[in-house]
Amino acid sequence: MRRSLAFAAAAALLAASPVLAETHTVEMLNKGPDGGRYVYSPEFLQVEPGDTIKFVNGDPGHNAATIEGAVPAGGETFNGKINEEIEVTLTEEGLYGYKCTPHYTLGMVGLILVGDEAPNLDALAEQRFPGRAGRRMEGLIEEARAALD
């Protein structure tokens, strides 16, 4: 009888516990797998609310920081230091644009889709980004649109 009660209690705890969040790794690189320069790998990432993204230095001289105006309302912002590996946990659904501060105009940007909705998609698509970041972000926004379809 005790064994069945213990089993029932354990099963109830497992059923009530939240789904375990995942940790995703994004590398900061001078040269990407496809030969592109100043990139995050991957550049586009879709995660669940509560997942953690770990930014690691594949090459020195980079950071990860949210782009002003490229985060959903109420979304977490972050600003890592140069050569600093950081972890961020994102809970608010939407799109999070981020950059490498010293290589922003060279196009070192990335985009994270949290959840299945992007209430800030249109605003992000209308936002202007400097230099090569604009062209790269356009492609990432199209990836986000495809993921949402």
C-alpha cells in the first residue's frame, strides 16, 4: 500500500511540474559556416517562452545586445560586454532583434522568435537598421514570417 501511495504521489508531482525549459547556444563568429563575415550562428532562432539563450564567443571581439525598438512590449533586454558569454531567459512572446555592438553596421545581427506569436513583427519590419544590418535583418524577418505561417 505504501509503495502505491508513493508511486501515485510521484506521478502527481511529475504531471504537475512544468515542461523543462531548453538552453540554446548561439556562437559569435568572425566567419560563419557559410563563409559570411561577422555573424551569429544560428542567426535566426525560434524558442519557447522560458527558454534560455547562451551567447558564446567563437571568436574574440563580440557581444550580444538587444537592438533598441526591436523587442516586444514587456520583453527582456540584454547588453553583454565585449568577449562576455551571457545567458538570457526570454519569457515574453515576440521577436527580439540583437546585435554585436562593434560590428552592427557590418551586419552582425540576429533574431529570436519566442513562442508562436509576434505582436511586434510589423513594427520590426518597418524599423530602419544601419548599413548591412538592414539587409541581413530583412532576411531574418522573412524567416520569422515563414516560421509563423
